[in-house]
Amino acid sequence: MMFAANNPPILGERDKQAITSRLTSVKLPYTFVNNPSETDRFKKQRIPESNLEAKLLTDEALSGLLRLAVDGIQHFEMNDDVSVPETPMERLQRYERSADPIRQFGHECLKDQDSEYVVKAGIMIMYNTWAKSRGHELGPNTHQTLHDAVQGTAELNYATSRPDPADYADAYLLLQPCQSRYSSMIPRMTFQIT
């Protein structure tokens, strides 16, 4: 099955084993516009659909597409996988990061450090800043969704990082009014907007 989307759907918690063997995302970075800027290499001149069809439906173009399809099927049969350098699990992780801004944020901006901590509200402030800089919309339940996604990120020690019940006796940051606590805490994390 093949589908195309400007914003790929978030897969959620489905059977990841079945999905990893079937999923290969292909990023198409170009947009086609009238009068593209010469400095933006990802914007190309729009071609009228009738002209485009005329180019794509020539015998030479159709023959080339058929040859590519046959080569791809032969490669798949010989290797039992598509011809990309990533493993199926790496493809799934790349897809999830491109489809889900919260996973992308966790992967790019949060690093596990056993000796440090940050409160959930601090991560929310960082995510809001990051998401706005990337043009992502913030939904009404972003806080809970962010909490669930960060908790489910394997490379972060989120679920077990805080003893139960919490003991802040040796914490670097004293519990203090919210705003000053966040301004002290944020520089301690590895966080950058790229």
C-alpha cells in the first residue's frame, strides 16, 4: 500500500513489529510554485498539469519508470527488503519523528543525564518554544501528550528517574516560585533549537 501526505499520520501504539517490516517513508522535499526564489533550492517552477502529463506519458518516460519498478522488485526479492541503508526499526523511528513533533522534540532536544532532573512543566515550556519556532500547532492536550511521549521514549530514563515518593533533599534547585525555578533549571539541560 502507498499513501502520500503533507503531514504523515501518527501511528500511535500499534503492533510495531508488523509496521516496521512494511513501512518505508520517502521524503519529497520539493514544492512547485510560480516564480520560485533562486535562493530556495527546494522550490521549483510549477509546470501546468497538461504539460507535465505530456512529458510523463511519452514512451521514453514510461519505459524508464517500468525499468525502475522492475529493478526495484528484483532488488527486493534478492535482499528481502527495500534498498535503503536503514534497518526496519530505524525507518520506523525516522517516520515517527517526522510524523510526530513531540517525538522529534524528545529525540533532538532531550538527553538523559542521571545526575540531573527537570520538572515536567519545565519540559513543557521548552517544548512550546521549540514547537512555535518550527511552526507546529499546540493542541489543547499537548501537556498530557508530551508527558506520555517522553515517558515512552526508550533512550530517556523518564519513567524511573524519580524515586517514588520524590525526594528533593539533595536537589541543586530549591523548590521556589515557578518562574525563577524554570529560569535556573533550563540552562542545565542539553537543549537547542536547530
